[in-house]
Amino acid sequence: MKFSTKEINAVTILHFEGNMLGGPEASEMNNTLHKLIEAKKKKIVIDLSDVTLMNSSGLGMLIGGVTTMRNAGGDLKIANAAKKISQLFNITKISSVIETYPTVKEAVESFH
């Protein structure tokens, strides 16, 4: 898995690609979130449009990310989850903890 960042209307988008299975990527994502907090960027959207597989460690990454952002006075939202991943969010009740949106545009607009 790899991810890149970009900004739209003062909201930082983290675009993930590949399988979200935790491991070293979890530390990299956590480090990125802390750098964003230091830069006073506390509105985050995780774009999962190119994520094909997610396990419990991947879910843990998202929960850790939303916890980090909310503890810093910000928030993290999810966009573009594939049907299979959306079903995983519903089964695990993650969608009751983290806001999910069908598009990045809708997730970004939800901050304003």
C-alpha cells in the first residue's frame, strides 16, 4: 500500500492505493497525521477509491487516525470506499464512529 496527499479547500486528502493491511504503513500514516497537526491542518479525508482489500489492521489504522485527529481538535472522514469495504464498515460498526461519504467532494464539503 502507498498513499499520497493533496489539499482541496483547506482539507487534506490522503489517497491510498493497494491493500490496507497495517504494518509499516500504519506508522507512516500516523507520522503523516502528526506532521499535518503540527502544520495546523486538522481536516482530513481518507480517499479509499484505489484500496482493494482491508483487514482488521487496516481498520485499526483508520480508527487510530480518527482518534489522533479528534484528540488534536480536528476530524478525519472517509470517501470512496468500495462496496466490499463499505460492507466491512457496516459489519464492524466503524461507520457509526467515522463519517463516510461516496465521494471526496462530498467529504470535503462536509467540513464547511
